[in-house]
Amino acid sequence: MIKEPPAPILLISGDVRLRESISVLVAWKYDIFLAHNNKCEDSLKNSSTRSGFWNRFHNGKSRGVAWGMWDDSRV
């Protein structure tokens, strides 16, 4: 069972072929920031599945968690 992260999350979708260039917008403790692809690339590689991924990252100032669902219909 997956535990809910202790912060607001944003549900996103993306083509699995674009997993290297996807960016995630996350609300984390009332701070909105953009997690650029170069910051979360390793997390996406290591934890992506057909059903979705948990993305944990650190952007230098804030930590965040995002949940995203891949859109497999175009693969």
C-alpha cells in the first residue's frame, strides 16, 4: 500500500517516450516551484513504471514529492 505524501500533490500525465524531458510542477508546503528534468531524471529512471511514478527531488532549497501517471495510449 502506498502512503500519501505529507504535502499537496499534482497529478500529471506524460508520454513514456518523453520521460527524460518531463518537468513537474509541485506544491510543497505552500511553495510552488518547477522541478526541471535535469533534477528529477534519475528519479524517473529508477522508479517509473507503466502505472506511474513517485518523484522525489531536491531543487537546492525545497524538497518535494509528485505523483504522475504515464499515458501509455500513444506508445
